[in-house]
Amino acid sequence: MKKIFASTFLFSFALLRLSAQEMSITQLQTLPELGAAQGVANIDDRIYIYGDREVGMMRRFSFQDSIAYSGEEYLFTVDGKDLINHPTGIAHVQGSPTFIGNSIRLNKEGTLWKAMIYAIDWDGFLRTKTLDGNLIATIEDDACIQGTRPEYVTYNGKMLVATSDYGPSGNEVRLYDPEKLLEAQKTSEQGVLVGKFRCSPWVQNLHWIAGDGILVLIQNQIEGRLWRLTFLDLDASLKAGKEVVIEQIDFDRKDELEGFCLLNPSLGIAVSSSRTQNAALIQIP
């Protein structure tokens, strides 16, 4: 497996409809008032970046020549109290339940975690800008090893919720049935888990490339440092029981990569937990 560094890495795989093209960070920006950014999602052609400020929160952005704040801010609170304090993934598909992850550190060493998944009324949340009246279900992700980061994927023609662990070893990508997940109190309940495979460490988030069967692991090369994107063949990984890597791309950025998504086949956005230069445009010519 080839590792490709800095701004000169080349990659080629037909599933992503790219061939021998350079991929590079072309612009860095500072997006304030996010706390530590925890992820980015492209939903209905709108950019949402979420973080863990004094409460868990999300802001909407647009893009022309740069990433611009729209003025719309949303708080993951109920009755003014912080509910999703450390948002780690938004799984949203029109017509299906929206799930948001929350990975709760239980000790300062980071060896004990409690992972929660919340089903919410997405349209109501965008309208009222809080979770008041928009919280549908609360599920403990006790099937996880360390943390949860939900993302919708398609497997065998069915929409499923993928999530993964963060840690030095023993990590998995797991697939949950969204209908069973919505009805469950815990992910260990019968019928919720429908598939899994082993994956590499330090996964911060997931991104699904719809139509190509590619799951992107948004990772760090070491704990909390150095950016990495790992492109997996989801079908092959599930059949093998371990990740099947199409390409792994390493960036020489020293901070902690937290999120990535494609805006279109030639442009992506990555966010880190840093307070400055925490958003990067990644160009795919």
C-alpha cells in the first residue's frame, strides 16, 4: 500500500472517477467560534461544521472563493442545557432518520468512553436552532469499542448507518440497521448490528462517497496529530472482515484532523480541532 505525502501525492482509482491527478491543500482558513471543530458535512448542498464550544454546536457555511459563515448557528441543547457536548458525526439522508454521535470521555486518560447516538428531527432542528422538541430517540452505542461517529452508507441496496472506533488498536467499522437503531436503547440489542470489519487506528470521522462504494476513514497518523485519509472498498472490507484499502493519503499537517467531506468531485473541505487555520480546501484537479 502506497503512502503519499504533502501536496504532490498522486492517486488513481476508477471507483472515485479520478485518474493520476494531484490532490493538494490549496487554502487554509480560520473559522472562529467553533470551539474545537469536530466535523464537516455537506447536506442538501449546504456546508455544516460542528464543534464543541461551551456547548455542542453547529454553523452553516457557503462556498464561493472561500468558506463563508452564513450567520446560521445551531445548538445541541435541550432547555438550554448541553446535550451533545462532543458531536462526532452526522448521518443524514432525506427521508431517513438523522443520527448524531456523541463520544463522551469518562476519564482524563481517555481509556474509558461512553458513546451515544441521538435521532433528531433535522428539519425541526434547522428551524428552531436547538434540540428542543426535536429529539426523537437516545441510544447508547454500547457495541462500540471507543466512541461513535455515524454516517449513512449503502450496502446491498439498503441504507445503513456506519460508525467506527477511535483508539490505538482493536478498532472496527460497524454497520447498523437504521430502523432497528431508531427503536433500540442500546446498539447491542438483537438486529441492530448487521455487519462489521476491523479498521486501522485513530479514526475521527467517516465520509461516504455515494455511488462509488467508497468509505473514507478520516484519521490521524498518530494519536491527535498528522492528517490521513484512507479510502476503503466497503463491500470488499465487509467480505474480508478487515479494511480493504484503495488508497491512503497522508498530509504533512501537524494538528488533529477531525472531519472531511467532498463538495464535488474536484473539491473537498477538511477541518481540524485547532483554533486557527482550522479549515482547509483540498483541490482535486
